[in-house]
Amino acid sequence: MKCGFVFDTIPAWASEAIPRAKGIWAPDISRVGDRYFLYYAVSTFGSNQSVIGLATNATLDPASPDFKWVDQRLVLRSKFHDEFNAIDPNLVRDRDGNLWLTWGSFWSGIKLARIDPATGKRPEGDTKVLSIASRSPPRGTPDAIEAPYIVSHGDWYYLFVSFDLCCRGVDSTYFVACGRSRDITGPYFDVNGRSLMEGGGSIVIQGNERFHGTGHNAVLRDGDRDYLVYHAYDAQNAGIATLRVSPIYWTPDGWPRAQL
């Protein structure tokens, strides 16, 4: 059920930073303390002139008197000269309670940085950005990897990413792959021991004859069950982008798999 909008329009600061932007992309929401953190991206398709912003709210109940989205503005920015793209944010908490933000699309791949839980932004003075996945070694040219999402399962952290191309309707070739690491900062390896920094990735889900381009996933944990939430393009319905939810089953050796 639609409950309104976080923003009626692109925030003025983001429009000023990205004048050609037409909308807001890739929201990611988490509960942090007594607030909800909603990260969002503003960009233009195919460009790495991008920003990630943050909005906060005390509740998700629109009937509550405390319901109000407050824009905290800029968290991260990438410009044409940068080797990464500041879109597709995902907030994750490690086993020690530390917060991290992962993001990235094409260029040199997927990044990870610490987040201050008090502000939802980078800790003051901390400029360290880690590289945790790339479709191939950085070469200064785009490589088709984006939409990171990190979860813990057992003794491992699992980094889910989307490979290949989305946003082309039934011609989309998107699919979800993953790697795992003992540490949230990596290194992440696939089932064959190949590093995700060197193009590795174990397939989690791929499209079929009806649903093409399965990708940009999140993981929903409901009790002891995990579900893959993602979008795909429905060839039986004019190639429209469709929300899909598939149960995840974990192999005996601890790898996630999902089916359409």
C-alpha cells in the first residue's frame, strides 16, 4: 500500500550537484538506534557524476505525530575524475556493531567505508575507502558490476552483486552473483576460490524464458528463512520491470541459491 513519498521532488542540494538528474534511485532503509536511515542516490544514467544522500525518520508509521522525513543531505559524492560511482548504497552492521556503507556501479567496482551511527555519514577525518569487488582488475574502463548487498550467515559475510546489464527490458542480461569472506572488509571469494576483485562470483539467480535480467537484490530475513528480493523484466507483460521474491536455500557447504 502506497503511504506517500519521502520527497516530493529531488532535494535542491542534489539537483544543484547533479543538474541533469531526473529522479532518485536505489533507496536502502535500515533501523539504527531510534531512527530509520534511508540512503538514496541521485545520478544520470551511464555517468559517475553522482551523489548518495541520507534521510532520517523516527517512525515508518505515517499516522504517528513523529512521522517526518528529514533530509540529512550529502553522504558521498563521485565526479567525472573519480574511479568509482556513488550510487546503489547499502548499509550493513558487522558482528561488532560497526556500521558500513557499501556502494558502486561499473567503473572500478564496489566500495566499502565506515559510517558513524550518530550521523549516518562518514566519521570525521576518516577518508578510507576499501575496494571489495570488481568485474575485472581496474583498467580505467567500465565493468558491469553494481548493486552490492552484504549479509552475514554463519561465520561468513556474503557480498551479493549484480553482473551484466539492466534497464533494457527483455534484452537485459542482469544476474546476481556473490562471494564470501570471514571479515566484512574482505577479501571475498567465490565457490571456486576466485577473488571478487578479479571478476569472481558464484551465481545466485539468473533469468528464465519469462523473467529476464534478474538483479539489484536485497536479502529479507524472516525468522530462520531468507528471501531474495530483486527485480526482473516480464517477457509476458511487455517487458515491464517486476518485483520478485524467491526463497534462498543454502547449500551444505554454505552457498546461497535462489530460483525464479
